[in-house]
Amino acid sequence: MAAVVEVTDANFKEEVEGVPGVAMVDFWAAWCGPCRLVAPIVDELAQEYDGQVKVAKLDVDASQRTAMRFNIRSIPSILFFKDGEHVDTVIGAVPKQALELKLKQHLGDS
């Protein structure tokens, strides 16, 4: 079972930007209702795309520097990275299909 990696200001560069291939990062907060709706979807995608995509979560309250760096103004925000470069963003509680479409799009660009 693939685990969703918790990332912070301290390890974001290493865990996300230093990883080859596709990474998906869920920017969230404990007090955010829509974030709680998206969390199980992110977990499911981590399992389904294990070995193909690195899936991470970043708590915007605990890691404000990284959230500001990527101009996160609304959460949940799901950012997609390819070979360490930020390539796409999905904002808000969206259905699983929307995130899966983005993953397939970026995996297909390989």
C-alpha cells in the first residue's frame, strides 16, 4: 500500500522538487472542510498510482513558507510537478476523475 508522504518547508525540495517523474502535492489544513473531502481521494490515487506518481500532503499552517512560495490562496490546492517543475494546479474539492485526468495527462507526457 502506497503511503502519502507528509512534506514540510524543511523537506519539500528533497521530497518533491528533487524527484524524477510526476509528483502530486495536496496543500491542505486541518480546519478545512473541503480538504477533508479530498483527502480520501488523494489516498486512493496514491495507492492506484503507486510506483508511477509520488503523492504528498503539505499542511499550509505548518509550512507557510512553501505555501506562500507557490502562491496558495485557496485550499485544497493540488499541485502537480514533473521532474521537479510545477506544471499544473487544481484548486478546490474536485471529483476523483478530475485529479486522475491530470495525472494521466502528465504521465502521458513522459
